[in-house]
Amino acid sequence: MISENEALQLIKNGSKYNHAIMVSQIMEELARTLGENAEEWKIVGLLHDLDHDETRDAPHQHGIVASEKLKGRLPEHCIHAIRAHDNRTGLKAESKLDKALVASDSLANLIEKMDKTANELSVTTLRVELESVSLRKTWFKNNVWQCEEFGVRLDDFLRLGLNFMKEKRA
């Protein structure tokens, strides 16, 4: 298993570094909430966009390239979550870990977008923005709502992401 320090070294020069940090923190907190392996979930969150810069022009390969690089360095269920986190690959998120990564990745994207435009972030403003984004990207809402499939109510999931933002701003 790759350590947190090794994962940080792998992503430190990538364009999605801050995003990966946010996803990893959401994933770690989700794992604790659900009684799962927090260290494993955190590492998956850190590494999920490892290949983002090199697959920018081939989005159907995003996650696939990263999973090949990580083969043998992470347990297979972690590799599968990274491989299946982007719907453009055609792979389906199946496990709790897979769905948590899909939902956390989308929530982080939503919060990052909101952080640049909203004076006040709240569960209500996130819900409104989720509806707005989902008009253009119909799959986006489904990604975030997967939280309910692994046992976390939507408002609690949104609040979890907001707690990360409050800590970051403090």
C-alpha cells in the first residue's frame, strides 16, 4: 500500500493537487463515518486524478492510465475505484468505495466552483448549485446522490464537504 507521503509526492506537480487533497479529506471522513478503512480511502482520494494531465485529450482513459500506474501498489478494490470514478470510461462504480469516490469527486468539484462565486457556502446554496449544474450535466446530480446508496443522507454529505471548506478558510 502506498503511504500518504508517497501519494502526495506522486501528485505534487499535477494540476489537480488541491482538488485531490479535498477529495481525500472528504473520503477519509466518509470512511470514518461508515466504519471503513480511513487511510485506504484517503489514499484513493489523493490518487484518483493521478493521470488527469496526461489524459486530458483522452477522457475515456482517465482513471485507466492511473490504475495501470498503481497496479501492485494498491489493493485491487482501490485500483477499481480509481478506474471506475469517471463515467466516460464506461466502467461502473459498484462497491461502497467506488461510489464514495464518484460522489466525493463530484462534491469537491461543486464546492470548488462555489468557493469562487459564493459569499456564503451552505447546504442550501450547494443544493441550488447542484440543481443548476445538473441542468447542463445531467449525470452530475446522480454522482453526488450516490452518497445515499452507501448510507449517507445528501444533506449530511454536503455538510461534510462544507466542513472541509470551513477548515481550509480558517
